[in-house]
Amino acid sequence: MARIPAATRESVPENQRPTYDEIFRERGGRVQGGPVSVLLNSPELAKRANHLVAYLRLESTLPAKVQELAMLITARELDCHYIWNAHAASGRRAGLGDALVDALRDKRDLPTLAPDEAAVVNLGREFFRTHRVSDATFQAALHQFGPQGLTELTTLMGYYGLLAFGANTFAIDLPSERTEAILPV
């Protein structure tokens, strides 16, 4: 159960209500659960975060499969049920194999990975586990994605780390229409 109710127009500071209204309109009049509901406690923060994620998700040089894998690595390494549930199925649709997604979820040995997949997995795991990235891991990711792509990849993982921090801290509820098994933690 979520630790606090979802933000409403009345619960946010009065000076941020116009920004809340703007986000509410942009989302078709609905904001139900999820990390965005946490960010809406500070509408101006949510608005600024929306600009970043819009670039990362819609204009990035990274293919959808790489983006989804980056989100899944972040969700798995940070034990974020919400992000895992939101992206496991879309990762499969983007081309990630069931064996890879299931092995990540269950923390089992991974199947043989394509070079781009290995670069994402190694970069994410190494950073989230050690808070650093070795030269070899960095160079492998740089080789796969180039400077712009690697910058976008690390920023995407950082952004989803931010969302995971909020989702886990506020204990946001999983949607009832969940399609993926809960992460074993």
C-alpha cells in the first residue's frame, strides 16, 4: 500500500497548481499511480522531469530494445517492482528474449547476449553494484553506442534510478492489471 495518497490539485502548494493542471491536461486528465504520481507532489519537478524523459524515450539515439533493457537492469538492480512490471512486457515486445527477461527477473545466469545487450547489462550491473564503471566496461559500451549513445544510456539508467527511488520510498502500488511476476527480492 502506498505510504501517502496520490497528489491532488488540492494537496500541492497553491503556487504550483497551474503546473499541476498543465501536467494533468497533458496526461489526458488522469494520473493514476506510478512514479509520476510521486513526482506530482512537486509539480514543477514533475514538469522538468517530463522534458528529460520525453527526450530519452522519444528522441534518443538508442533503439527501443536497448532502452527497455536499461530500464529492466535498473529495476532489477534496485528491486523496483513497479518499473519491472511496467517494462518487462514492453522489453519483450521490443525484442528482448524471454530467456533474458526471465533470467534477469530471477537472478539466474543469463543466456548468451548480443554485444549491445552485454554492454547494457555489464554497465548497469557494475555501476549499481559498485558505484563505478571499469575502463573495460566503459570502453565496451562506448564501442557499442558512441559518446552520445553512452551519455543517453547512462542518463536513462539514472532517470529510472530516480523513479525507482521514488517508487520504492513511497511504496507505490502495482497496477491491478499486472502482467509480470513480482520480482523475487
